[in-house]
Amino acid sequence: MSQTSGGWHLDAPCPVARQLGLYPGQLLSDARARVPTLITSPVNHARERTRLRKLSLWCTRFSPYVAPWSEIEAGAGGLTFDMTGCAHLFGGECAALHSIAEALAQLGLSVRLAMADTIGAAHALCRYGAKAQIIVDSSSQTEVLRDLPVAALRIDPQSVATLRHLGLTRIADVMDLPRAPLAARFGEELLLRLDQALGLVKESFSPILPHAPARVSAILAEPIRDQDHVLKLAASLAQDLMPLLERAGLGARVLSLNLFRVDGQVLRITLHLASPSRDPGHIIKLFALKLDARIETFDPGFGFEAARLDVTLGQPLEPIQAGLGQTTPDPTRLTRLIDRLTSRLGTDNVLRAYPRDTHDPERAMIMKPAGAPGRWEDWSLRPLLLLPRAEPAEVLALLPEGPPLQFKWRGLHYRIEHAEGPERIAPQWWRNGESPTRDYYLVEDRAGHKFWMYRDGFYDAPRPPRWFVHGVFA
């Protein structure tokens, strides 16, 4: 039961209570007057929504398009399936409905199932139909709906009470009336819900799973528990997935392997690839590394009875033309290494420098996961080792504005053989005054050591310029 502005109401009467004449939405005082020995308990809507969401995720084994009902506060806890293109996987609509009912019954749930051409009709038959399982085709859908109560149209309780007060208790009573007076008295919602149930107005819903460019699934005859069997199943799914990606011209960047346990739990393993790929062998190796890394948390329970492999993010992948009669380096070697490292060590533990939109060397890059989307810059013109803070150096130059001839840094003297520059880096205008203009030089001493150093300021300025060493090349 739950409390509203009108008092305590029944939310979900049990089958025995329904046989005694109790119904959802009935006032608790009226229910106790009819059944004095009625036992009730308050409903926790937040907990029920969480349970329904978990159940909807597990039910994606039947269809990727599943969403929980939004009206759980009114005592209606259910799921909406879109079985378009999925029923044939179970042997037809009747077999699909039977498979869903059997799987939910194994979880200890008593369910009512209805399949129709429209969401509104299926919802109405599921909640208010006479049969616990029913499939209605488009030719008989209107006639079946006529005998259902007006509450089956998913309108607000106040409108339902007003219609009942006027003697309009069935959907047929509303269908046979002129539309203009109904719209004037009850608003557009009543006619909209009626048209949606009859299929005159299209209705859609947002599934709980995000859109996937490609996905494949498998239902097993017997549950599996062994990790090697899981990998073989994932390999089979990856093989089935690749032709779909190839026809779409896509490569997988993010994949999710969903393993459905017998007890209603879902184990999800996600891969983030450094570059688009549709190589099944590479993907299975990464899944194997993922499973090995989480071996302590790999809990198959009583076994997995279904699996699905989703590509949650895909990117265009063009074929690479190799040279004729010659070997060319594999451009994916680096990204494959990154994939293996991140699968073993974790995404946040394998980082790479990515450029930022600034010329300031201290702010020119940011460390992000190596597989994150973005462009990689050629850092060959910058030192491999950039000092955390530029260190002062004593410099002797032939000309005031010229390159250094020799310098002293960290107590050692270096004589310059080659110098390139200057590369002038001015401060950003919104940071003006924070640091003077710098003239950078790439210098090399007689021993072959290369340094990246700069002159801070100008000789004609009130403050004399200073020299610093900012980085060292390998």
C-alpha cells in the first residue's frame, strides 16, 4: 500500500485478495471494510524501481529494447519489450512468450504477458486482460480492447473516476462517443491514449540499453560456468559480429560482453580499444586478459544461460592497402599494445600525453588514458624530458640576442657546437604579465648532449634577461 493526498491505497493486491474483490488503487478503508483480516505493508517505491531496472537489464537477453514502466507508484510494475525482429530467434511469437514466462517463473516471479501491435494495447491487455498470456493480432486488436476498463488506457486516476461516475466504464463506451466533447471535458490525454492503443498514433519508448551500432546474442541449451567456455562463446559472438561491422564500414571502439546468469544477475565486461578494430582474434585476447585480471570477482553462480556482445561505440574503419611485394609496418602495433596493457592494468593506469590548445610548454599537454579518443602529436621537436621547473643557467653568448656559446648548469660547463633557434613563445594575452616572452634554443654540446633552453626577457628591458634549461633530449 502507499499514501497519497486522498489517503492510503492498495498498490498490488495478491491473487487471493483480487479474488475477494480488492483491486489496485482501492482505498485502504474500503478494502478493510470488505476484508477485515487484510494484511498490508507499505511499499518502497525507490527499492521497487531499482529491482525493476535490474530485471529489465536481465531481460535484454530476449530483446535489446526493454524499458521499465514509469507508473510504478500506481502499483503497476512491468516491462515493455519490442520484439520486432527477435521473436523468430525463439521459434515464433508463441514460443518467445513462453520462453519469457518460463525464465521469469524460474526467478520466482508470477507474471502476466501480452503481445500486440501497439504499446498501448499490450499494456492494457497485460494489466487488465482476462488471460495471463495472450497474443493479439492487428485484425482483432480493436475488438479485444473494447471490453477492457477505461483505466487500461493509462490515463490519470481522476479521469478514470470521473468516467466511471458518468457510467463510462469500458473502452467501448469511450470509443463510441463523439471526440470533441471528450476532448473538451477530459483534455487531449484521453484521446491520445486511445489512439495510441488503437494504432492511430505512433508511440515509442526509450530502451534501457544505449544504442549499439551492432550487437549479436546467443541463448545456450545448458548453462556454462567455466572461464574457457565463456571465452569460446565470446569468440563465437565476435566472429558473428565482424561481418555486421564490415558491412557498415565500422570498427569497434567500445565493446560490452553481457553474460546472463540463471539467477537473474548480469555480468558485464567492457573493452575500450585504442583504435577501431574488427579483428576477432585481437578482441578475444583482450577479453581473456580482462577475465584473468578479475578472476577473483568472476562469479558465474549457477551458470550463464545467455550472452550478448554489443558494440556501444563504433568508428569508421577503412581498409589498409599494403605495398605490393614489400612488407610495410603494421600501423596498429602501438594501439594493440595499448589495448593489452589497459586490459591487464586498467584504463586509468596506462596514460599518454595529449596536446592542449596552448603554446605554453608547461600547459601544452595533458595526461589522459592512452586509448581515449583524440589526436596524437609528433613530440620530436620537444624534449623527451621536460623539467618540472625550468632551472637557471649561466650563459655566454657571442651577441646579446644570439644563441649561447657555452653555459654552466648544475655545476657543469657545456660548450655548444650546434644551436637552432630562436623559437619565440609569447605569453597568452589573458596571462600577460605572468611570464615574459621566451626565446627557445635547441643546443648540442661537443659530447652530443642536446638541451632545450630559453632566454627570459629582452636586453633592452629594465630587467636584464635570464637563461634557463627547460628540457633534455634523449
